[in-house]
Amino acid sequence: MSQVPPSAPLPADSEEAVLDTNTPVPYRSPLPVVQLAILCAVRLMDPVTFTQIFPYINQFLTRLHLVEDQSQIGFYSGLVLISIYQWAKLSENIGRRPIVVGGTFVLAFATTVLGLSSSLWTILLSRALAGLCSGNAAVLHSVLGELTDSTNQHIAFPLYGLFWPLGSILGPILGGSLANPADKYPTLFGYQFFRDFPYFLPCLSAGLFAFATATTAAIYLKETSHIGYALAIAGTSSIAIQVLLLPSLLTVFGHAKLYNFSMFMWPLTYLFMPFLHLVADSPVALWTGIACLLTLSRVACLAYSVSMVLVKEHAPSPLALGQSNGLQVSKWNLEFFGQSPG
């Protein structure tokens, strides 16, 4: 058995490292660059449109002659600045993309209108509208979380996080540079319009940036939450069944039979739901299956409408109809809470 001389370097200690070609390289999901860029741009618009008013808000309000005591201007400035933010729960119901795109479009409109305001109330209304539709932070966080995973989020999240402080820097620079353009840049903006509305230009500029961002998001941003599409299918199916089918079904079939048939659809809906996994690889087959299941659930929901007819028909007397409906609703509530987790 040969021995390695003491002076000979061991393979692991040599300058040429020995690579283990049998060890697989850990997989890393590619960074969604385009989607991340859109999210960062939308994230940037919130602080830009919000903070661009900071450099001139006191002068803006002073021009409106709200109070004789100029020391009270600070109170009104604060009133304007706090009439803002937030929402996001709606994105769970109609999808992330409509909230992000629609909110940014309205933010662009409200910011532009702010520059044309001539009273405190119009300022407050424009800021309130901007605040109502610019609370995209929670929605954007959700989109970012759905676009990334544990292998690339350490890059995406810090990069995304830079754009709020960046917008907080760019906003005041934009507002301070473009306010009163007729005085600062008379060659370009020496028109009476800019003297009558000296703060329109910074609002317009921020609004145009937001509009361009919203347009880009409308074209390229992908929907990451399909809840909205599913609920839209369910709602459409429900309307069609209630309007087109229910009157005929109530006439042709007995109310009790239709109620029993509708209630039987509930276990069938839940029975077939796990089978969607079998077609998960095919988007067309998957959405066809979802549409069928949601339509089936809407047929099951007919039981609630039919039950109101049954209660009316079988109430002991017209005077007891209110109590009968109350018992029915109480039963629904008990069933609902009885099925809730915990």
C-alpha cells in the first residue's frame, strides 16, 4: 500500500481545487425583471406624487387667502397632507392588476387636478381621491411576494424597497423646481395660465409620470391573483342562472324538488374540486374546470332563493312571515359559523 510523502500536498490543499461534479447546483428561479421594474415604477409614483407638494403647500394655501393669520397655515397644510391612504383588501376580491393599474391612473388624474385647485375643498378632494387610489403598497407587496420565491427574493425585496425613499427624494425636487415656472423660467412658461396656476406644472409633471407608469402596467403587468377572474366567472354565472333559468325552473318543477336538487349540488361541487389537480398543467382545461365548478356552485346557490319562496308558502300565517324569515336567516348564520374554522 503506497503512502503519500509527508512533503506532498494533499489534493484538497493544493491550489487547483478538486470539484465534485456529482453535486447538483441549487436551482434559483430567474428574477422577473420586467414585472419587478413595473412594480418599482408604481412604488415610486406614490411618494413622488405625495411629496412633490411639500415645497410649496404653504404658498399654495396662502394664495387661497384661507385665513388672515398666516400662522394658521400650518394647520391647513397638515389637513391636506393627512387626507391620504390606504386600502388593499379589494385586491383579494377582484385581483391585484386592476387595483394597481386603476389606482395609478386615478392617482395621475387626481395629482393633475390638484394643480388646478382654487379652494381648500378642491385641494382636499383631490388629495382624498389620490389617497383613496394610491394605497397600493399592500397590493404591491402581495404581487412581489407572488412573483418571487425563496431563491430570488433576497434580491427583489431590497431592490424594490429602495424606490419609496428614492421617490421621497425626487418628489420635493420636482415640486420645488417646477413651482412658479412663470417667474423661474419666463422664456418657456411666461404665460398668464402659469401665473394663474403657478403650481400646475409640478402637478402635471408628476401626473404624467404616473400616467405613463399606469399605461405601462396596463400593458405588461401580469395578474398574480386569479381570485378576481374566478369570482367574475362565478358572478356572471349567478346572474345568468338567476335571470334566465330560475323563473322557468320554478314554473316547471316543484319548489321543494328544486330546493332539494340545488342543495344536492353542494356535495357534488366539493367532490369534484380535487380533480382540478389532474388538469393543473393545462391552463385551458384548468379554467374550463373552474368555470364548470363555479357554475355548479351557482346552481347550488339557487337553494337560497328557492328557500325564500318555500318560507313564504309554508309560513303559518302572513303575520308570522317575518318571524319565519328570521328563523330561516338564523339557521343560515348557524350553518355558516358552524362551518367556520375553529
